[in-house]
Amino acid sequence: MKKRFSKNLAGIIVASLVMGVVSLPDSVKDNLPVGAWAKAQKTVLGLDLQGGTQLDYRIDLSAVEAKNSDDDPTNDVREVDIIEGVRTTIERRVNSLGVSEPSIFLSNIADEKHIIVELAGIKDVDEAKATVGKTIQLEFKERRAEGETDEGAQQIEAEAQKILREVTAYGADFEEIGKRVRRGDGKIDYSSGNGFEPNLPGEYGEILPSMKEGAVHPRLIERTAGFAIDSTGNIVEEKGKYLVQLVSKEDRERTIEKTEDFFEASVALNSAGAEKLAARTRADFEPEVADAIFGIEVNETTDILEVGDNLEAYQVTWKSEEAEEKVSASHILVAYEGATRASSDVTRSKKEAKKRALEILEEVNADPENFAAIATENSDGPSATKGGDLGEFGRGVMTPAFEKAAFSMEEGDVSELVETEFGYHIIKLDAQLTEEDQITVIRMRIANTEENRVALEEALATTQPHEVTETLPYYTFNEIFFNTLPDQWKATGLDGSNFKFATVSYDQIGNPLVSIEFDSEGADKFEALTERLQGQQMAIFVGGQLISAPNVQQKITGGSAVITGSYGLQEALQLANDLNTGAIDAPILLTGQYTISATLGENALSLSLYAGIIGLLLLAIYMIAYYRIFGVLAVVALAIYTIAIVFIIKVTGIVMTLAGIAGIILSIGMAVDANILIFERTLEELNSGKTFGHAVNNGFARAWSSIRDSNVSSLITCAILWFFGNSIIRGFALMLAIGIVLSMFTAINVTREFIKTLDGTKVAKSKFMLGAKKVVQ
């Protein structure tokens, strides 16, 4: 009996089962008792299948062109090296986002160099843009001498005039020109704006209303772009010039919070009743009005008051400050021996002093008008010479007992005996001197009718914050900004091109700093620079932002420098990481952002899978119908091939794209092609009278050379596509190559092992099942 099941076949079956489990859909695997490793293997979809973001960056090569066009040949650089450096830097940054197999490629658009970044499945697009597009240029600058010409500002002025002529030319595309001329350093920038007519910046409120849609204003507009803080901490205006294009204008409704002026509202209500009452006291108003207006604060408004035949409302515009409470008083002091400040000639006892004071009080009560004479004759205090007059005083001047009595009396009253540490007092209040509160108000007054009450309520409502909907012209515009403000710093020739690496260190008190190391050329430049700038400032810029401007104390050798700033440890680590990740050799500007939704990707994937399944079914039907049992075995081998390729895709993390799926489907056709060659050669051997076993061996041997040559030529084609194609072509080439190698294995090994199991069976002797004309028994 022939041995039909070999070790190879057993191995193929076991391997197919294992790969089949890993290749199952994630939703099925999660419900099966399989290992964590098998569950962790997932298919990674590309941008066109799972959605994501495509970012289009223009490389600003203006600085490179300026270097290459000046009179100094020593600073010339190769543009191709700069572009490749930018691409490499962006690739490192994208890798830090954790995007699987990002696609980054160069593109030429209207003589401009662009970098296209495709980020499949990226969730936080803003983070991606911030990471990819950051400009980490490292520059060392020195202060421009007073009166020294800023050639850069002059170039900006000239560029502004040139672009003005360009954008005002017939048929010029303002937006396209604006995006093309914008620079990474912000000296020339393009932006869009919009707003209602009262809120338009600068002169736009006068210019835009007179322009037609699509028109460009024929002159440069000078205005302030904002404010900035210079290296000395002073706030300076960022002046510049603008080119503006009106995109559209239309009437729109807007709702704003508004508060009407009380006086204007009162005039609108009733011009005769609009009245300002200045510096009035309580006595100037009816009691209920006085209570209302003196009970509110400045800028507050009363409710509607009914005063006689009128309706009135008031707004307080001024109140006098709270006046200090004062009185004018006289007193008679009867001292005793030992009392505070008692003179040496006072010898009476305290008891005698009280008795004498009561006698004087009785005399005063009998003739109050004669208080001054009685005080002059009897008082022991220094005020006796003035008839006891103490003059004016406020609270906190007299002793507590004396003050309490004086401020609790009415004008002209005489107190009972008041005892203090000075003796016994008889007090007469001469006058209350506290000023009366004053107030200034605006009054609305109107006759008391129901109709007028409604009108007054409406007028008062407008004086409170309220929403108003109004229709105003709304403008949308594009603008190109030219920063013509002279730069106080100028380049020294030392920049990020000489940078090696950055690390975080600490000063003597533990503050973090970023230490940077230059290459040999940078070290020489830095040494010469610090020698020349001793006693002067040297500014360090990172990404166009001033980080530090220390004074150079002495020449620094060795090619090391320190960036100090008011940042914490995390900020220092981030700065060092940014510099090490790659100082961009040229600024990049985001000119386009395109988002592919997950829904579109899912549709593309489902349609591709649907097409693949339909194709496999039709192929299986054809193979079985034409080659009978051989066709059945070919379909089984094809199923194992499919399982194996899905397994490889999941385990290796290869990113699947539509182009990759196309490569797989094409490789399936090539796998079937190999089977057809084998089957045809085997059938030829059977028809020539060979036994089944010999026919199979000879059929495989005769077909091998054709299979080998066709597949090797296809693999060479894949290699050419990989090395010279873009990301899409590479994805196709990779999947086609993997499919070809797998198809060769399944066609030669898997199919052969399955056919061997037929040897000696009734199937191997059946002309119908084999599709042969003759079968040797």
C-alpha cells in the first residue's frame, strides 16, 4: 500500500491551521480561546483604506537662493542636499508620531519644491501638523549697529512693490501668489480674514466698501500688524505693508450686546424731560426719590417712580465722597489733685471736684446763654481763656467718654457731668459740622399715562446690557503682509548647519540649560564670533524665536555653547529633542491639508475585498470545471496561499493599500498560472500512457523551468518598481513580490503534496476525474 500522507503534508496542514487562526478577523479571534500573541496580530491599513491626513508642505528655498546668488562663493550650498535634509528630518519627526509606514515623498508643483506627507489613521491632525511643520532653525545673531542699513527690510520693500505689480496684473491669482511668496520667517505672509464693517482692521473699513468682489487694492496699505516684545523687554509696533483683495461682501445679521447711554435714551423718550441735576442734596428731592437715588451706586438706575403727575427714572452719575463727621463744642473742666494734666494749684479732692462740678452745671442749666462767661470763670482747662471753646474736631480726637457724649448731642444741648481722666466735664455742643451728601443724576420725566409707562420701560431696558440684532455689510478678504520693520539683529554666519547635538545640563543653582555642540567648522566660527563680540550681546534664535541674548564675556573655544532661558526641565528637554530630531535646513510652509474619511477608506476596502472574493469564486469554479480533481486541489492550495499571505501581512505589520491589494490579486493569477502549467504537463504525460505517479513527477519537472523563468522575471520587475517607484508603486511591488514567492511555494510544494495523496486511489484511475484521455492502470 502506498504511503499517501507524508510528513511534509502534515506540516503543511498544521502550519495552515496555525496561520488560519492568526488570519481570522479580529472580531472572531476575540471570541476564541487563542493566545494573546495571535490576538495581537492585526492588519495595518494604509491611508486610502482606513482614512487619514495628507499634508502638503512647500519648502522655502529663498535663503538658499540668496546664499547662492551673493558675491561670497564660500557660503554656496547644493539645493538638492537641502531638500534631502528637509525630507530626512520630516521623516524622523513623523516616526516620532508612531504612524505605521508613513508615506513621505517629494513633488514639484509649478517650479516649487513640495514634500507630501501621508499619515494613515492619524487621530490628532493638529498634533501631527505641529510636529511635522515646526521650524527648528538654530541661528546666532549680533546686534545691528545704530544707523546700519537693514538690507533685509529693503529687500522686503522691493519685493512688496514687485508682488503688487504681479497681483494687479490681469488674470492674476491672488491666493496662489500669496501662498507662493510667503516665507518661513514670517517676513512675508499670506492669510485670509473676514468681519463686519465696523470691526475691519486699519483702513479696511474705508477701502473694502468701495471695491468690487475679486478686485485687488491698487496700492500698498501701511498699518500696524500688532505688537511684540523686543530683546530689551520693550513693546514695539510690528509695522508693515499689506496687499488686500476683496473676496466677497454681503449683508449679514449679527447679534451683539449693547448698552444705550442713559441721557441719549432720555432725550429720545422726551427731549423736554431729559435733564441733568448736578450736586444736589436730599433736600432737593421728594423723600421717596431721595431714598431711591441715594440708595444706589454710581451708573446704576432706579426703577420707575411715580412723582405727582409724572413718571420719573434716574441714573446716578456722581456721588460725593463720604464726609467726615465733625462737631464744634465748648466745655467746663473741673479738675482735682492727681488728675491727668491737673495744674499744681489744684488741691481739691475728687469728691470735692464732683460737688463743685454739679454746682456749676446747675448754674449753666439756669443760664445756658452765659456758658462762655461761666467757663471763663470756672474751668480748669486751657480753653478757659476762650470761654471753653474747643473748636472743631472729629471722631478719634477726644477721649472715648467725651467723644461719645459730644457726638450724641443735638446742637445747643448741654450735657450731664462727663467723667474722664482729666476730671469732670460739662459739655455744650455749639454746632454739627458734617457736610450733607451730594449727588448728580440724570432724570427721565414724562407724564404719567399707561402709554408713557410702556415707552419709559422700553427706554430703560435699552440702558441695560441687551442683545441687538442688526444687518451690516460682511466682508471676506485675502491679504499679503510684508514686515518692513528693520531687524535689530543680523546674521553672523553661524547657524544650524554647523550643529552636532544638544543635551540638557544644569547651572550652579539647578536651573536647566541646553548645551549644544558644533562640528569643527562651527567651532572655528563660534570661537571667532565670541572673540569679536566680547562685551556685546550675541542672540540665539530657535525657530525664529529669540531664546537668549547673553553678553559675551570672553572668547569661547572648543565648539560648545549653552542656551539659557526662562524654561523648566520639560521645556529644556523638548528644545534639546527638537534640535536633535532635526534642525530644518529650510523653512516649510503648509500649503494644503487633505483629509480622507474613514468611510471612504472602508468603502474602498469593502469593494476591493468583494471584487477579490468574486474573482476567487469564478476562478475556483473554472478550475474545478476544467481540471476536475486537479482543480479541486488547486483551489485548496489557493486557499492555503490566501491564508499564508494574510498571515504574513498581519505578522510583519505591512501596511495594506489599494495598490497592495492589486498586487496580491495579480499574484493569485500567477499562482493559478503555475498550477495550469503543471496540470497541462501532467495530463500530457497521462495521455502518452505514463502511470499516474510517473505522470505527476514528469509534469512537475517539465513545468518547473517555465514557472521559474516567469516568476524570476516578475520578481526582477518588482525590484525595478521598488527602487524607482513612489510609495504607491512600492506598495504594489512589495505585495506582488510576496505573492509570487508564496505562489511558487504553494504551486510546487503544496499542490504536489496534495496530488501525491491520489496515487493508488480510484480517482487516479478515473479518466473523468483526471480529465485525461488515457489512464494507465
